[in-house]
Amino acid sequence: MLFNAVAHRDYTSNASVEIMLFSDRLEVWNPGILPPSLTISGLSKPHSSQPGNPLIAEPLFLTKYIEKAGTGTVDIFDNCRKAGLKLPSFRVEGGFFILTVWRKQADGRLESADLFPAQDNEIAREKSSEKSSEKSSEKIIAAIKENSSISAQQMAQRLGLSSRAVEKQLANLKNAGFLRRIGPDKGGHWVVNAL
């Protein structure tokens, strides 16, 4: 998933590749969209190689981080089947290509430690504690509706989130067109476009 994101992201965008861990799924948000000749439904089947960044895809292939071009999404489907997971889903939204991998539920539930190597437990805890969720977005929008001049730091304190998590959510909401900032960080204000 990560190497696919690196090879295909839109490097003209200032947005970051984002990995978000939710209780029921893992999402990878990648700036960019599918080439016109590919469809979302076709990504589960073998398809032609159309790397968004061939100069990056080639070294990934030569260093064996990817097997061959055009198989990344097919491998994701195969690995989900082997792990007994619900099939992944793809969507394009607000200039992002979004991959969702569903987690096991109930007795087969996966924990964050299952998704990250043991040496990365600290990162897994940080991702888990700072995960962006629909509820966080709703709380941020509600805080802005109450006080359009609220700062990101004030939002973080009010919502009990880290500043980094709030900044990520704000960037997502701005990139998706829900929010815009008028004026500077100090003295400016937020405008909620639509939900």
C-alpha cells in the first residue's frame, strides 16, 4: 500500500500521503486520482502498468520493493483474502485516491500492534492515539461554528487531541473543500463551506 502510494502520488500537490487507523479499518489517503484509462472496479484484476511517477517506480522495482508494475492493487486484494479480511475498497474524493483495508471484527479483531512491527509500537500508539476520525472532524467543525477565530492549538486543548492530529484534520477538511482559512493564523478566521 505504501509503495503504491509513493509511486503513484501527485507530487505537484502539497498534501501528504496519510495513513489513518480506525477501529474498523486502515485508510491510506494519497494525493492524486486514477489515470483516465483505469477504473476503480478494474483495480482488483490484472491491469496495465501506469505508474504516476515512473522515475520512482523503476528504482522501487529494481530494489524489489515492488514485484512488477501493475500488480500492486491485485496483491492488496490477494493479501486481504489470505488474511481472511473483507475485500479492500477504493474511492476518489477531494483530489485524493483513498484505499480502505477492513480490520477483523469481534473474536478475530486486530489490534494496532498487529498492523505495525514490534519495533514500531511507539509509532502504532501515536497513530492510534492521534488517528483522524469522522467524529474528530465533526467536533472540529462544531468548534469552528461556535468560534470562527479559534486556533488549532485551542481546538486541540478543547477536544483533547494533539496539535498534530488537529492540524492533519484541518488539512483534510481544507483539501476536501469543507473549510477555508481567511487571513493569517493570528487574526484570521475559519469559514465552513459545506458538510
